[in-house]
Amino acid sequence: MDLRVALIPVGKVDVVEVEAAALRLAKILNKAVELRQPAAVPRAGDDPARGQHLAAPFLAELRQGLPRLAVQKLVGAAPAAAPVAAGPPDAAIFVTDVDLFRPQTEGVFGEIDAATHSAVLSLRRLREAFYRRKADPAKQRSRLVKLALYALGRARGLPECRDPSCALFTTTALADVDMKPEKYCASCWRRLTTGAYRI
Ligand SMILES: [Zn+2]
């Protein structure tokens, strides 16, 4: 498989947290994951009255700035790995602290755009603190990893999966995310790694 996945922190998001997720992703994908330098928080989609950003324009602005963000680290690569080749990744997943929403929703975990193979995930609703519960960093990381797997599949044009034990199963509620394992089913894995599925 030669799938190049980039993870990009947005604004003042904790880079250590993003790198930990990148490392886990690299293990699951059996492929090093690019950690790019942080992107600035987009102004697009800002809704001060709601204290949130509208997800689609937020992602569009992030995607536009991607070529300017250098690869800082190849997470999960062998120490003697070759320098990172230039060029766009096959999928770019931005991670933000900003709370996102879509019209008709209170808030969302993120936004995915298959046309540009990109996605943005918000940590806000993955934190136990958001639900007034005690912080649980391990759970939070696992949620980010599962959503990143979901976003990666969808950004590569795969449909949602009907298998509840697959990362591409629906992620409407936090309970859906917590129930899933950190992996794809065999069929989705094949589609993702061989590019057998294209829209
Ligand atoms: Zn599946």
C-alpha cells in the first residue's frame, strides 16, 4: 500500500495529542503517517454568536492552505527512513479544538470532503469534559483514532459500512464511536488499500 496520510494540527491544538493519534494510525495502517506543521485557525465559517465554526467553509480554507504546510515528522517510520518526498498526501486530516457545526445540527465531530480527499476533526466533542465528566485521555485518543479512520475511508471515497465492528460504521453519536474498534473490516481494508472502490 502506498497511501500517504497527513495529520495536521490546527491552531493551538496539543501537538502531542495529535502525534499520539498519528502513531496509533501508523500502526493500524502499517504505514508511516505525515505530521505536518500546524495550520492557522481559519476565519471562514466563524459564527461568533454560536461560538462555533461552520464546518464546510472551515475545512475548505484549511485545505487551501495545505500546500504551504511542510511535513515536520514521519510518524511511525523507521529511524533511518528516507527524507519525505514533496507532494500532496492521498488524504489530509486536520485536527482542531474549535467546535464545529453544520446547518440543522447542534454540533458535529468533523467534516469530510471526498472531492479533495480531506477532512477536519474537532476534539471538542471527544472530550469527557464536554459532557461534564472526568477527563479520560486514553478514551479521547481512541475516539480521535477511530474518527480519523472513518474520515480517511470517507475522504478516499469509501461509503459507510454496515458492519458495526468496522471503523467505517456510522458515527452519528459518541456511543457509535465508543462501540467501534480501532480497525476496518476486511472488505473496507481491501477497498482502501487497493483503491478497488472509487466514486
Ligand atoms: Zn467495513
